[in-house]
Amino acid sequence: MTQNALPVFVLNGPNLNLLGQREPEKYGTATLADVQALCEETATGLGLAVDFRQSNHEGTLIDWIQEARGSGSGIILNPAGYTTTSIAIMDALLAADLPVIEVHITNIHRREEFRHHSYVSKVAEAVIAGAGTHGYRLALEHMARLVQTDQA
Ligand code: CA2
């Protein structure tokens, strides 16, 4: 078995650039740069490449999801505040026709009711919530299984 040579897109939604700087009791002390390093190190160990990005803008996230079709092997997405609202992101994920894993640092189901519903979950292969930033590592490990090919 070999891994797909195309990178896994790891996309992060609004306000996640504040990781490690605000609300550490909720989101932990790791910064987004720390999470990127964790993803890159994990990916290397799995024989994967990652393309790690964050945007506060819905349209930019949609552009990146569209870009992943053809230049990525899968999408790991923390949609953050767009989780509960964005039919447009859900539609883009459907059109991308790639395996999608949704990640949330916190357990959204243990939080306010309005955080429980996710449009992304409707199109995701797997959902990881509540494992802290370790959830990104878990997502990459599962993505490695999804993108394995049978080439020599
Ligand atoms: O638990 C998660 O990963 C969330 O996707 C984070 C979102 C929240 O809206 C979702 O319900 C669950 C919020 C991202 C904001 O990130 C911050 C990080 C540090 C400080 C302030 C905000």
C-alpha cells in the first residue's frame, strides 16, 4: 500500500487564528502554529503531505475546498462558527468529491444547544469532537486509511 501523493487540505475556519491566545480553558494553550506543526509532523510519519490553512472568510474557505478537488486527496475541516450555518460550505464539500473529516477541538454536543447541529457532519466521513487539538492528529490517522491506494 502507498499513500496518495496529493496533500490533505487541513482547513480552519473563523477565529481559530486566536488559538492559544484567548479562552485557553476552552480551547487549550496550543497556538494555530503549534497545530500546524502537529499536523505536519503527524503527516510525515504517515507518509502524507498536508496543506494547512486558516481563514475568517466563508468565501475563502469555499475557494480552498474547490481548489482541493484536483489538487488534494482529502479535506480535514474545522468549520468553527460556520459549522451550524453554512449550506454553501456543505455544497462545496459535496462538489469536491473527496473524503471529508470534520474536527472540533471541543465537544460541541456538551456545549450550548446552538452548537449541536452541523451541516458539515452531513457530508463528512467522520467527525472528531472533544479531543482537543489531538483531534487533528486523529483525523490525519483516519484520513491516511481513507486515502491509501493499492499501488506498489
Ligand atoms: O471546538 C471547536 O473546534 C469549534 O469549532 C470552535 C469554534 C466554535 O464556534 C465551534 O462551536 C466549536 C470557535 C472557534 C473560535 O476559536 C477561538 C480560539 C481561541 C480563542 C477564541 C476563539
